[in-house]
Amino acid sequence: MEFTFDIDWIAAISEIYLIFIINILIVYAVIYSTSPHLHYPVIVKNVTWLSIQTLFFMLILTTSNILQEAVIFNNLLIIDNFTTLIKTIVLVSTIIVLLIITQYNKIENFNYFEYVILILLACSGILLLISSYDLISLYLALELQSFCLYILACLKRTSEFSTEAGLKYFILGAFSSGFLLFGCSLVYGFTGTTNFEQLFHIFTGIKENSLFYSIIIIVGFVFVTIGILFKLAVAPFHLWVPDVYEGAPTSVVAFFAIVPKIALVSLLVRLLFYVFYNLYFPWEEVLILCSIFSILIGTFGALIQKKVKRLIAYSSIAHSGYILIGISCGSLEGIYAAFFYSIIYIIMTILSFTILLSVRTKNHLNKIKYLNDLAGLYLANLPISLVFAIVFFSMCGIPPLAGFFSKLFIFFAALNMSLYSLTIFAALMSAVACFYYLRIIKIIFFDKPGTNIILLDIDKEKSLILSICSILLIIFFFWPAPLILFIHNGILCLCI
């Protein structure tokens, strides 16, 4: 007896393995944590380390898959070098997030094993989203990721801020999902298909004045793009970001800020440069406007913030605007620049949250909430303060750090497409952003501490992460070739 999807199961072995292990972890955690014979043990640490091992083994399966390119499960998913590139980044980022939040969850008594399970489920949704090759699989994977993130945002039930953040995220996320689903229905209703390849051929093989180029198709494309830009936290669809970042637990915000962004960028690139590329619609101009709004709102919004997480939220919006500049160039060089910027941004964000999760005030060991709480950090730990300085100098784009090249590549990509005004604007806003980044460094090193701060004992995992990421920010300035080659191997298949 021959199995119909024999090769498909081999191609999707990593995702199948992850879903299988998630079910096993749920059964294990429920049975042991509710066992009266074992006195209801707290097993969140065990589940965390089992999850890290699972993701590490999945990383091996993903990078060593024998099928380099395949369209599987009746054209619902695709496996190629591009998906392998993004999945590798997502898996490594998720492993790092789980490593840096372990100590924080213990101190905060955040002893919910469901928290780790939800991260794994969100990760599985993100991986399926990266491989989506159909509007139906795209929507289902995006909703799997989103529902997990909604629950994570309000998981701290004793906190009103966390509950409020989860509700705001859920309500606004439901609107964005409605936009996405409505756009998909319009595209399907007018073309008769939801498959990416078939949509590409339909839009390629017909003329501008054809029936398919009616206003309905354009509206469907716009609604799909709006749904994705909302998830990507791009202005003017950014209103949920500051409140959710401020209200959600810091360990959850770390996952929000680090992992999903690169997957959504890859999805947007596949849609714009493949599916809707030949659609008669000026999507480049629309993305340029969104990037301008994002940089403006993110930069000037961060200037007036006094709280750490709200500043990170507005900074994230501004960084999304720079990434959109690379995508809006509509060139291969622009895609290179966008993904180079995204990877450097992930490294910088990992460093930021690794430190924030380790710093407390001496007043009842409160978490760092305001920027002024960081005053005198160098007295508690000079090396950690220097790492913080490296991060913010890199975000400013100051050499010799990788953040300089990440912005430089974006500017060069825009200049090569004759977007001179946009390049000047982005460079000026980057100079303005230096103010609030350098202000944090000034607070850390030069302000008189109002409340003494202490640094929790940093475990070996955090120390290793801080060391490696700090070194990478310096190495990728002097020798960016390995990262460029890593991106090149994945991006090239989009042009073939």
C-alpha cells in the first residue's frame, strides 16, 4: 500500500516532530503537576529545558532536511532555502528567549508550565506561517500564532495591566484578522484559487485592462497587506504596541519583540515579490508611506517616553519602518538589506532583554520600570553597563558596531532606486533617534542614582548569550561577509 503524502511527511518532519513533542509535554506536565502523591510539584523549569532540547533537535532536522525544495500537502506548504533560512533564525531566537527567561520566571513566581507550552505552540504557528504557500494555510498559521500571543499577553492573571494588555491585543488583533480574511475571500472570489503559484500565474498572464484587474482584486490585496502590517506593528496600525508591551510580563514582551517579526517580514516579502508582484498596484509607494509614518511615530514617540518598555515599543515601530524601506525598494539589494537589518535588530533586542530581565531595584526587588531606575547601573556592574552601551550605540548606527552597516545597507538600497528624499529623511530621523538612545547611556553612567539598583546573579546561560551577541555586533562590522552569505543562500531562491 502506497501512502499518498509519503514525501510530504519527510519534508515536514521538523514541524511534525515539534507538534508531537508539544502533545507529549502537555500530557507529562498535566499529570505530574496535578499529582497529589508528588505534592503538586512545580515543573516549569523541567518543561523549559525539555522545550529547549526539542527546539535544538528540531533545528538540526530543519537544517539537514534531505528535501531542499518541495511543495507539499496539496500545495499548502513550501520547503525551500528561503524558508530554511527564516526557520533557522526563528528557532535560534526562541531557544535564546527560553534561556534568558528561566531565572526571571523563578523570581517572579511565574510558575505556569502552560507559558512554555504556549511559546512552543506560537513557534509552531510561526514556522507554519513561514512555509505557507496558500492563503488558507497562511490564515490558519497566523491565527495559531496570534491566539497563543493573546493568551501569553494576559497570562499573569493577578495583574490588571496584563489582563488589559491581553484584551487590547485580542480585540485589535481580531480586527486585523478580519481584514486579512476579508481580503483573502475577495482574492479567492475573483480568481477562484488561493494557491500562491496559481495566483502568480493569473496576475502574470493577463493585461492591465483585464477583468481581473478590477477594483475588487486591488481591495483584496490591500486588506491582506493591512492584516500583515498590523501584526508587524507598522504605523498607522501600531496602536496596540505600546500598551501591550507595557502591560504584558517582561518575559512575554521579550518573545513578542524578538521572534515573530522576522517571520512576518519573510511572509510580506513572499507575497509582494512573488504572489502580487505583477499586480497593477503601486505597493512600493504604499510601503514607503508606511515606513515614513513608522519612523516618524516611532522616533518622536520614543523621545517623550519615561518608561523602559514603552520606549522599546516605540523603538520597535521605528525599526519596522527602516525594514520597510528595504522591502519598498523592490530590488534584491533591498531584500538583502531588510533581512540584514532584521537579524542585527534581533541580536540587539536579545541583549536588551537579557539585561532588563536581570536588573532590579533594591526597594523590594522591584522590576525596572522607568528609565531613571537605570541610574547608576555601572556601579552595580560595569561590564553589563558596557554591554548596554554597545547595544544602544549599535541602535544609533555608530561604528564600529553592526548597527552601522544595517542602516547603511538600507540607505544604499534606497539610493540605488533613486529614493533620495526618503534616504535623507531616514538618515535625519536616525540622527534624532540618537538622542533617546544616548540619553539612556547618560542615565546609566552619569546620572546620580535615585534608588539603588542591584543586579541579579547572572547564570552561565545569560553570560554566554551576552558575550556571544556582543561579540557578534562587533564582528559583523569588521567582517559582515558570513552573515551576508547566510542571507544570500536563502534569498536567491526568490529570484529563480
